[in-house]
Amino acid sequence: EWQARLDPNGIAPNEDALEAKSTISFGQFERGLYRIHGGVTPDFRGEMETFIASRLSPRAKVAFEPTAAGEPMLEGSEPVPDDTVPDEAVLDIDRRPTGEKQADIFREVFREAARNPTAGVIGGAAPTVVVHVNAVDLNEGRGVGWIDGVDAPVSLKTVHQALCSGGFIPVVFGANNEVLRVGDKQRTFPAPMRQAIAARDGGCIIPGCVIPAYRTELHHVIPWALGGKTEVANGVCLCWRHHHAIETSGWQIRMTRGRPEVRGPAWMDPSQTWRPAQTHRANRSVN
């Protein structure tokens, strides 16, 4: 920095040399994570910082809003008595470290790029992650899955969520290592259903989440493995973070007359009341 300020001739035009040294690579698998190594030019760093800043909500809030009587409520729901709401009428829903949020943004960048119709092809097809899993393990909910090109295994929870969200193709093997089936059209929501659900929900349905529909995944409210159907009335939009943590976060989802309702964790909503989920503004009645 001081060299740039003190040199009257400015910085030598070495951008091409620096660009040639730019690199990003994966390191060893350690403690459940692959390390990423590399270096980028200042202009690339600026582009990344600007893009990340545009995706980071300053403080994503749960939509508790005061009513005329002063009682907090979730948008589109009935008033909630004061004694059932935490001290703050507006809660910070995403308290994760910035680094974790930025990792999610990078994940979204690659997923959006893969869905882009102008994306490159691999073997004549759009970029699609192939997941290998044993049929017995998949049916009994045990064991692990394997992703092409990656040495480390993934949990069956990750396999189920990946297949639910699309962009992944399962290859299911039998006891003798024979291929039983490739792909699972029944489980994956086809494009028309995705569009209908996105139009209804408008984005992630968890209160306070600001992720728009085109960046969400589709979640079976009644799990597909438990007989849930792949249909509009059983699908909702969830961002990757809420989808990944739906079984452990305390949020619950149900469908009522074709529309999703949510119930927050007990620490957030001690009354444990079901409330209409966030929805696209076009679906809200005008008073």
C-alpha cells in the first residue's frame, strides 16, 4: 500500500503476470472438510467482495410485527400474546459466522451456474453431480453415499437432501454391485412443479429468511421415503441452510389446504402455534 502511495509513477503494469499466478486448488480432506488454497488478483478480490456483500443480508429478521394493539405477530398470522414472544419483538434469525455464510454463497454460485442453460456440458449433458449409494443402505437409512470425483463419503442425510433438491443423479447398486437404477424421476420435482411451488412461496418459507425462490431447493413436507408424494401440495421452497438443518433446527412444516404453515422452535415461539408461511406478495390478499 505504501509503495503505491509513495511511487509517483504508480504501480508497474504487472497485472498479466499476477493473473498468470492466480490459482485455486483443493487441499487434503481434514476434519470433515476439504481445504481450499489459492490466490487471486486485487480486481478479482473486489468482484468477489462486492458479490458476497450483495448476498449477505445485513440482519435477516424473523417477521414479528407489532399489531395495532401492540401484540407481536408473524406477518399473515394471528396476534401472539406478549408473554409468548421472546424479549425482542424482532429476532436475528441467522447468527452464523460470516465465513460460514460466505461458504454458502459460493455453493449457491456453483449451483446457479450449473442450472444456467448456457453452462458448459460434461459428456454431452449439463453439469450434474452423480451420487452412488447401495440400495439396502438407502432403504434402511444407514451407510453412506459417494460422489463422483470425491474421495470422502457423504451421509445418507446429505444424499436424501441432494436428491430432493435436484441437480444430483443417484446411481443405486444392488448386493452384487450391479446397477439397479440410474436417476429417480419420482423423487425429483419436475420443472413445472418447481415453477408452481416457487410462484406460491416466493422464496424460502422460514420466517425472516430473505433467500428468493430461484436460489432455493424444494423440500418434501412428508418425506418421499415415508410415502410423501412428489407434487405441488407436498413441496416447499427452502434455502440450502434451512433445508440442510430442517431435521435439527426445531422448525416444523405442514400443508393446510395446499399452503405451507410453519411452527418455530420452542425457544422462539413458546406457544408452538402453527402460522401461515411466508409467501409471494402476489398471493397476499389486499385489505
